[in-house]
Amino acid sequence: MKIKISKDSRKKLIVLFIVVIFFGSSLAFIIFEATQYQVPSTQATKIPDNMVVDGRLSNETVSQLYQNGYTIMEFHYYENCCPDIISTIESLPSELQYQILVQKIKDNPAGQAPWVDVRSIYGNNAYNITGITEIIPPLCKVLVKPPMECGLINQG
């Protein structure tokens, strides 16, 4: 025996079915999100007060800085080396909107060219520096938020 359903009743059943599906999917989403395990943050990022530090930071601090989008620069130089390069390196954090932290490491033998090792979540780049114009172009390759100068360098 067939049950006859009018067109009006059929439309109401279809609308009711769609409403139940939408309500069910919303409820499933709420339950799913509420049951997701959140990893508790055990420590806040230890950002140094000064973005130019003498020596190396701990591996834990460097790792936290990477995860928060910072770029870490190790500047290796020798005693009484190149004051113009050092002043440029020390001004980088403020010029790059405090997205870079500079570690000044005095470990080069006298007379050896200063060099830089720059690391971020985008990779790393190590290069020698003989003048202040050689600091920014290789740095642009690994900065998380490169400044406009980087785009102009790539165009030129």
C-alpha cells in the first residue's frame, strides 16, 4: 500500500530535513571543538630587553623566538673591528621593526672578515661582510617581514 504525500507536505519534509542537517552539523562542530586537546603553554617567550646582545642566547630562547616569527642574526667579528659595520648591525632591530635579534659574537681572529649567520623559520643564510652595503641584501632572503628596500633590491 502506497502512502500519498502531497506536494506541500513533501516540501515541508525537505525543509525539515535540511534544518535537521544544519543543526546536527553545527552541534557536531561545537562538540568536536570542545573536545580538542589544547597543549598548555608552559612558558612565555623570553624576549630579551635589548634586541642586540653580546654573546649567544640559550637554544631554548632562540627556539621560542623562531616560533614567534623572529629572525636571529649572529654577527661574528674580531676585537676593534669595523665600527661602521658594527653600528649598522646594532641599528638593524629598530630599522626592521624589531623582528630581528642580533647576537654579537667576538670570536674571529684579528684580520679575518666579519661574517653573519642569519636564521628564521624561512631558512638560514651565512655570508661575509666587507662593507655596510653587503648587510641587507642577503638578510632579505630570510626575514619574515622583509622591508620595502628588499623589494627594491630584488627589482634592481
